[in-house]
Amino acid sequence: MILRLILGDQLNNQHSWFKEVNPSVCYVIMEMRQETDYVDHHLQKVVAFFNAMRQFKITLESQGHMVRYLALDASENKQNLLLNLNLLIKEYKASQFQYLYPDEFRLDQQLKKFCTALSIPSLACDTEHFMTTRFFLSNFFEGKKQSIMEFFYRRIRKDFHLLMEGEKPLGGAWNFDKNNRNKWKGSPEIPTPYIPNKVALESLVNLLKSNDVNTLGTIDVTTFLYPSNREEALQQLQYFNENLLRHFGTYQDAMNTNETNLFHSRISFALNTKMINPLEVVESVISYYHANTKDIELSQVEGFVRQIIGWREYMRGIYWREMPEYSKKNALENYNPLPNFYWTADTKMNCLNTSIQNSLDTGYAHHIQRLMITGNFALLAQVNPDEVDRWYLGIYADAVEWVQLPNTRGMSQWADGGIVATKPYVSAASYINKMSNYCDECVYDKKKRVGEDACPFNSLYWNFLDDKKQYFYKNNRMGMMLRLLEKISPADLADIKERAYKIIANPDAF
């Protein structure tokens, strides 16, 4: 008997493992406190993962495969990966143990150590999901001073011949980002998001509550947006192509108090659980574009493709090149606590209240809310990146460490000292107002730096530049802002910093 382990983010029924039914192979899937408890996760995240895992079991069994599924409340469940594996290897008298490469460093190390102590042979296999290998990025940037995502992205485009005309990019440019910075003002109309079938979600919610699993956020099963299987994930992708793609690029950075999803695909959960794979996603989108060029501009498509084969694959490569040291980096030496309002949305700042409340309600926020609202404030308030990491990993249903960590610690918090981002993603209220309607109904004045009604982002921004100027004086991309900082009079800067220190000392009062 061969025992094959499937982790909760390895739900790829297109994997070569499943091409043939072998009665001497037993697949093992586990719900464990080890995974629900290492950070406090959003209720919808745990429900989405358990729901998808249970549906995956049903799919495999319908194909004739043998599956051992350890539910969270199973009496034999030891709630620990290695203890459960030892139990099952003994129970099935397994002659070999096999697993798919985990995408989280801690699980990779845990299973490697486990296999060295096994008395039976073991084998690790590729998940057959990503377009690049773990260490493709390391080799691609070997000997280079910087690992610029744009060059990595172009290489992947060429290798897979995506949006290409021969050796040149379709449309004559690699990047149409300048076309994708529009504020959404109520038009064009945003279609109702694709909502998958509901499969026993209430029972999963009750399971977590009855077993005292600590979670955050809320759940409304009637508006639950996370697919439970590959079929639903493909339907969600097709819905994006037919209804949202035509405006995706233009408004991909927009934010609005009345809209959570805008024109975003919401397929990140399906991707990160491997129900669907990145190559089929971008090929589907590109194919739909070519069939509908009269209705869809290239810039809408390129922006989406860049997120999937650019940032997603790039972040994975950074993760595997830099771990485990990456998880401890704190280049700006920020040590302040995360404000309590990140867990409650109880803040008068409308942008943060809206973005955090959306996250608590849905387990979701799009990339600009994560980067330029919640991440921006945390960096300006000089919060310890360890605390920021835990929040992002817990609150979002699509968050698994390989993608969350480099996005948070690198791109959002600049804790890696510039490995991912060439400059910190910080802004005052002007950017937030440019890309959203958040400032329209806020109690704070987006134009003021000081005073009781001044937007906290403004004083925090200039204080951050002043506090951290030693880190950035050689950074060309920060030069203009540092020169503007120098033009602020000492008296005005003192007032700005006094206001900023009050906010940092007691952020939950704002």
C-alpha cells in the first residue's frame, strides 16, 4: 500500500497522480488544529478550505480512488500532521509514503524531517501547478544586484508565448499600467459577482464553533464567494471573462465604499488551492480577448496577465530563494503594535474602516486595498512587520504564506530592504483620494497635515519620510519626495511630527 498525502492547498485533480486508479494507493486528506490554530484565521477562510477539501474527497472517490479523510472531529485525529501520518502508515501497513512538495516552508521542513526518520521509502513529487520551478527565479537573477519583477515577467511571457507577436510583445509594449489607474465613479455598471453553489457551509461553521476553533470575521452563506471545486472555479473564471474582463485593467486599482469586488476576478482562492492553474487561467483570458477584440482592449488583459504570471510566480520565487531568513527581516526597524482597529474596523478613518470591514465581512480585499490602505497605514505607523504578517495571513481566505509573506513583508512593508520593491509603497491622502471615494465622506480633511481634523495619513507620511530618510537618501525613486521634505520649514515639520506621534501613540483614537 502506498500512502499519498494531499494538503489543503493541493486540490489539483488534473495531477498525474489521478490519471489511473490504483487499488494499492490510498490518498490522505486531513483537517487539523495544527493548521487552524497557528494564526487566527478568518472564519470564511477555514470554511472555504474545509469545504474545498471535502469536495475534493468526493471528486476523487467518484473517480474510483481510495481516500482516507480525517475530519476535524474524528476521534482518531491527532490534530498534528506527523502524528496522523504515523498513525495511518501503521494502520494501512504502508510500504511507501509519498507527498507533493508543500508551498509553505514550515510544512516543507516538517515533511523532510519526517521522511528522514521513516523506516519505509518516501517520495516527494511536484504539484504540477506553477509555471516555474521553485528556484527558477534564483537562477534567472543569479549575479544580478536587483531582482526586478518586470524582467522576470517578460521572460515568462516569452517562454510561454503569451501576448506575443514573434519575439515582440503584442501591441508593441510589455506594460500598459499607465492605462490602468482610473477611479471608478459609479459607471460602468458592475455586474453581480459569480456566486458558487452552497454545499453544507452551515455544518462547517457549526463544526468550527463546537470545536472552539478561534476565528475572526463573519460569514453569510448566501453571499459566500469561494468555489468548492474545479468546476465552480472554471465557472468563476468564465464569468470573469464574459462580464468583468472588459473593464478590469482600467479600474484594477480603484476603490469604492459601495463596491467590494469591482471588476476583479476573485479567483485567487481557487488558484491558491490549485483547483485551477495559472497557465490555463491566462490562456483562457487571452483566448477570450482574441475572440472579442472589438469589445476588449489589450490593456485590460495585459494587466491581468501580469498579476498572474508576473507577480504571483515572482513572489513564489522570492519566497523560496529567501526563506527562512525572509520571515524575520525588519529593515526599517519598525516595532510598534498593530492597532486594535485592524481586528474590529472601529476607526474614524473612512478608508481603513471600509477596507477592514470589507475584509471582516468577506475574507477578501483587492490588492490596492491591501497595499495602499491597510498596508500603507501599517508602514506609516511603523508597525512591527511580524504583527502585520499575522494579520494578513489570517484575515484573507486566499492567504497562504508563500504568496502572503513576500507581498506583505516585501512589497507592502519594505521590511526586506528592497528585495521586492525598489521603493516603499507609501502615500498621503492624495493618492487615496485619487483612486477612491473614501475621502468624500470622511471626518478628516484630506488636504490638512495638522489639526484635529487633519487626515492622519498626511502627518504620518511626512513623519515617516523624516524618520526613515537615512534608509532612503541613496534611493533614486525617493529623491523627489525627500527634496520636498527638505522644503518644509522646521516649525511646520515639528507640528507635523507632533501630530504623527499622537497618532502612533494611540491610533485607535483616530
